[in-house]
Amino acid sequence: MRGTRAALRYAKATLDLAKEKNIAEDINNDMLLIASTISENKDLDLMLKSPIIKSESKKEALNKIFESKVNAISLRLINLLIENKRLELLQDVTKEYNILFDQLKGVEVAQVTTAIPLTKELEEKILTKVKSIVGKEISLNNIVDPSITGGFILRVGDKQLDSSVSGMLNTMLEKFEDNHSISK
């Protein structure tokens, strides 16, 4: 929880600076690029999480990877996280920035939890369906949680639809326990 609050503070500060310089959308694209680069490259992800690898090596690697691809503000954010020994927050900061940017643009964020990552095709189908129900622009955030076994949990605002296998099993178990306690 503390990490999430800290990530939110870094994201807010970055968004404020980006708005001041009129480049909030550019920084949002940088955050998307940084998040996808790290999540798609397991070696990079492991290197960044390794307590054995020195911060200076991580900084050097990240600067080489992103130097020509992202804005100076995004690079400064990465370097600030390294200097403050908070690099583990980088992925969370990118997500929080994206959420804050979507809110700034009036886009509702839908969170879908699945046992495996969504395909682009399925993501588009979900987006289309949720947009038609909500009646607003929607941004989809996919969280992978293998413990739900299958199906999905969709959350938009304060509404949640649980169609996960684990959710259905829990519902069945509750009904069984209720019926079992009545028959005693």
C-alpha cells in the first residue's frame, strides 16, 4: 500500500510537470512504452528487480534503452527513482500516470483481471462492450492473476462483475454451506 501511494505521488508530480510544459500526452506515451518494454523483456525485468545488481548499472541500462525514445522528463523520473532507491516503483508509477492522464482526458478506466494476459482481439471486444454499456470512452487495464483459474473479473468505477472460475466456485460453496446449515 505504501508503495502504491509513493508511486501515485511520483506520477502526480510527473503529470503536473508535463502539463506545465504542455507535453502530458507525450509523457503518457513514454509511460506506456516504458511499462511495455519492461513487461515484455523478462531479462530486463529481472535485472531491475535484482538486489545484487548495482543501481548505477541499472541506471546505465535504462538510459541506454530509453535515451533516444523518451522525453527528458521521463528519463529524469527514472533517474530520480534510482537516486531515491525507489526503482521498484517504476512499473507502478507508469500505471498510475496512465490512470491520472486518462482521468484528465475524461476517460473511464476499466480493470479486467484474468488468469492469463488478454489477446489484442479479446481486449478490443471487451472495450467495445464496456463502452456501449458505460457510454463513455474507456481505457482497459489488464491485471493477470492466475489464482482466479479462468474467466474474468471486470471492474468499472464502483461496479464489479465477477465471472471468474474461483468466484463462481466460492458462490457455489456459499450456497452449499447455506443449504447445509439449514438442513441440520
